[in-house]
Amino acid sequence: MTSPGADVAIPLADGGWEEVALTEPRDWPEHPEPFSSRVAFAAAHVVADPRGENVPGSPATIDWESTLAFRRHLFRHGFGVAEAMDTAQRNMGLDWPAVQELVRRSAAQAAEVGARIASGAGTDHRAELRTPADVREAYREQVGFVESTGSQVIVMASRQLAAVAAGADDYLAVYDAVLDEVDRPVILHWLGEAFDPHLRGYWGSTDVDIATDTFLDLIKAHADHVDGVKVSLLSADHETELRARLPADVRLYTGDDFNYPGLIRGDGVRYSDALLGAFAAIAPAASAALAALDRDDLATYDAEMAPTLPLARHVFEAPTWHYKAGIAFLSWLCGHQPGFAMVGGLQSSRSVVHLGRLFALANDARLLPDPDLAAHRMRTWLAGAGVVR
């Protein structure tokens, strides 16, 4: 139960304040089995050790207990874990030794409980990659490592390939070699420049239609080795059109954190599965929605998803690549970790006003399991930031 008079004042950009009345916590049911109607992965963040030297440029120091406990939280709500992705700060503080330890530990934990896991394989462990052939070899190293842990592979978009590729043929040559050698079908990840400006022009063109044709050529040539594609371009229209053009057995895992409810719901003919960073923030509500979808109860699905969308859109607002701070802050408010700290010091990447609004939206969605704890942490953090009424 929330305490009487437990309103929290959050700061507004104009210098004013908004009073947020705490809502009663909701008893969200757990759903330890996977969903039957959709495949759903939550891209999980990492919890930084608050005593670690997690400053810009330093190796990541991870709070392993809290990091793995958060994955168990996701498993209990029916989600597979998409590991070591951009949500876990790949290319933004999570170095390769930490990636390896994270994937090993998370894959072992998933195996213990019979949960699904897919982990990112990229090229970020090599300091200098001068040619597409160098990128190809870097991909092979990471794909081989991920496969060795028992995890499914997610072939992540490569900043290094974007930097050295002269055109579409270079992308196809690199991915052809990687896909020819995988042990089991992978997930291909197309991350748009809203999430990472270094990936502008991926697949060899800044024209999305041309890039999509190249992407589809690759998928069709290797359909037996592609389980699905995760597309994070934040365009529902593009995703719907791409979904209709995929080979029959290739899934589209939506990565659209702005439009996921409708894309997952589908149009009565086609639908998207999901691989979303937003699910790390809204897992209990998304679980309730997907459980309703399993029952073909579309009204309840819509009702459960609706309050999550303003929260997700706020977390992922521009500059979108800083969404990780919101995921970590909400995890702290919900009691999943002892402090609000991030590897690379990225807890500073969102403003006080932004994070205050995040608290209010999570409260509206009834996603604060202990509102009194969340309120205490919010007030304490505001005071520490020098924002006092």
C-alpha cells in the first residue's frame, strides 16, 4: 500500500513542478513459460557495480548478481533474453571481455531454467579493421564465441563495416561468408541511425528502399540460415512492407519501440514477433498483454499495452541512443539494482527533467512494484542533483 500524502514533486523544464500522486501497485502475474502466439525477446541492460571505476573509457565493472537477477525477472515473465545488444551498452561502454563474461553467464542461466537466449555477435572487439575482409574475420570470431556458449546468434550491425564498405557488394560478401558458416539459424539485426549515427547508410545506401532490397537479397539467399530479422528503423510502414516481403519461414522481430503494440498485434494476416529494449522496462505489462494475445483476447491485449506506450516513447525519445539511461533508472526505481550507475558513466546522458517524467509515466502505468521505495529514491536522487523545491 502507498503511504498517505505520498505525492512526489517532479521538476518541469519551465522551472515549475508537477505533483505526482502515487498509484497503488498492481499484482502482475508471472508467466514462466514462453508465449504461444508470439516469440518475444527482451533486450536486457547491464547493472554497473556502483563501486567500480565505471567512468568513460574504463573497462566495464559489472554487478553480476543484479545483472543476472534482472534476467531471471524477465524469464519469469515469459521473455527470452536478447543478450549483449545495444541495450547492454555495446559500443557505449561494454567492452569485449565483459561481453564474453555476460554471454557465458546469461546463457548458462537460461539453460538452467529452459529459457530462450540470443546474443549479439559483432566486430567491436578489434581495434582496427581496414577492409571488409578484416570485418568478416572479426564477425567469425564473435559468432564462434556466441555459438560456443549455446546461445543463438544475433548478427549485429557493424560500425566498422559501415566505415569501410564501398557499397552493397561489400556488405553482401561479408554477410554471405558469415551466414554460410553458422551452426544454427541466426537473427539479423538492422539497427537504424536513430539508435547509432555510425550506422548511417547501412547495406550500402542512405535510400531505405535500396538498402531494403539489398537486405532482402541477402535473406533470400540464406533463408535456411536466418531465423528472423530484427529491424530498428522506427517506421511502422517500412516494417509492415518488409514483413510482407520476407520468405515464409523468416520471422520479423520488431525493434520499433515507438509502434510495437500494433506491429505485434498484426493486421489479421501478418504480425511481428518482438525483440525490444522497451520490454526490459515494461516486462510485467507486456507479459500480461502477450498472455491475453495467446488467449485471442485482443481487447485485453490492447488495454494492457496502451499505458506502456507513452512510457516507451519517452524512454526512446531523441537522442534515441541514450535510451539506456532510462532503462537503468527505471530498474533502480523498481528495486532491481542497488544504485543508478552505468558503465561508461552514461547515467549522466539524460536530464533531471527527462528522468522525472519517466518516474511519472511508470507510475501511471502501475509499473512501480513498490511505489514508496520508488518515491524515496526519486526524492533522494532529485536532492542529490540539486533540484529541491
